[in-house]
Amino acid sequence: MTRRTPELLVDILLIAVAAVWGASFLAAKDLAAETGVAAAVSLRFLVAALALGVICLVRRERMPRGRGLAIAALLGCSQAAVIGLETAGVHLTSATNAGLLISLALVFTPVLESVAARAWLPRSYFVAAVAAIVGVALLVSGGGLRTPSIGDALVIAAAVVRAVHVTASARLTRGRHDSTLAVVFVQMLVCAATSSAVAGAQLPRAVAGLTASGWLDVVFLGVMCSVFAFAVQLWAVRRTSATRASILMGTEPVWALAVGVAIGGEAVGLPGYLGAALIIAASYAGQAIERRHRRSVAAAASRPTPPAGSAAPAAPRAASTPETASR
């Protein structure tokens, strides 16, 4: 096996994660249309929790306890909110719109982290953020300027909550050594429990009437988009740089656009394509600007302390942005 083969394999698997996440919006839309939003979310998490539970049992993963368990449960609640809002949104808008709008989390997350760390990002980052917002306006315009639909607004809300979830995950788990798979399993259990409680009597009726294509959507969302994606992400980021992983998995909105148009038969139009390009470009640019800013702050903080009496500007505290998003 050549030296380049493992790196190529890592890249292919990370792109596969982005592809299944991009395809998840169309699958979630079809499933929600068949079962209802609450039942669709519940079935997704029940299957994910079952599959991940088997993996943790086989691997004999040690479950988090005490504070670690409380943190995992809290993050499970925020994860459930993200997927719940996302599924409700995609039920009321197009899968293409949902897949592109959720990528705004890449813009929101560094802003939240800079606020938490009290280290403001450079102006160029906010230029990218404004460009992303202009892209949203073009995407939802439908050939003429209009306010986002309820579905679009719910997906944008999901992007905000996802940014909060990612920021909280980074800060609350920093310095802890709990098993990643075990923490995710606890999150899936909490998500399954909360979404099943919301679904209530709708859940057994949905299961009884689920078609073969519906079960395929459930398995795809629960196993491929949750267990497979989390496991590959964990495996891959240990074998490549976090930056490379974030760039490859950041292709998710591109896959969402491709799947929505090619398989879902959704129409976008020229303003929509321009908006999609702006959102994707601004998200990538914003991420690159934040990464350079974080590295420059870290480099400034690592410089030797100047002698007493000499003037030196104080380095701002660096924000720690996770390079890979959680779904």
C-alpha cells in the first residue's frame, strides 16, 4: 500500500460523510411527509441510539458519570432541538434551501465563540457574514424579493441553535476524557427520549403505517447520517488535520444542492444559484478568516514576555472553534 493511499481513503470517507449529510435533508423531508415531523425525528434517534448502543456494548465503552453524564445529557437536549427545528423546517421548505441555510452555522459559530472568549473577529469576517445573509435573501427570493418562509426561518433557527450546540460542546467538554462514542450515545438516548415524548401517540401509528421507502429513510437517517457519520468523523480527524477535515465535510451544502435538484427534482432558478454560491463561498471564507485569526492570536500569546518596563500590546484571548460540526 502506498503512502498516499491512507490519506486518500480518509479524504474519501470524509466526503462520504458530507454527502450523506447533504442527502439527509431530502430523506428527512420525505420521511416527515409520511409520518409527521415529531415521529420522523423520534424514529431517526431511536434507530441511531440502538445502533450506537450495540457498538458501545461491543467496544465496551465506559459511560460518562457525574458531571460528564450531565454535560452529555445537556448536549443531547440541544442536539434534539437542532434536528427537530431542521426537520420541521425542511418539511415546510425545499430540501435544497434547508441544506444551504443550515450551513450558516459555519458563520454563526465563530461569532458566538468570539463573544464567549471576548476576542472579536476581524472586520473581514463580518463582511463574509453579510455576504452570507445576502446569499440567503437571493436563495429564498423565488425570483422576487420576499421574506423567508416559515420553513426557511425554522432552518435558520436550527443553524443558530447548532452554533450554540457546537460552541457549548467545545467549552463544556474541554479537558475531559470521556469516551466520544459513549458521550454521543448518551446524546442519542436523550434525543430519542425527548423526541418520542413529543411524538406521543403519533409514534406507534407512524410505525404501523410506515412504507418500505419510509423504513429506508429511517435507517439512512439513523445509521448512515448519525452512527456512520459520527464514527467516521472520529476515526478520520485522528488521521488528518482538523482543517482538512472541516474543508471536506464543509462540502455538505454542495451535496444538499446536488441531491435536491438531481434526485428531488427541486427548482432553484438563477437568483437561487447565485445565493447558494454566495452562502457557500461566504461560509468557506469566514471559516478561513476565523482560522487565520485564531492562529495569529495563538502565535502572539506564545511570544516571550517583554522585559519589565517595555510597552507591548496585550494579546486578546483566542477563541477555540471546533473544526468539525456536530449533527
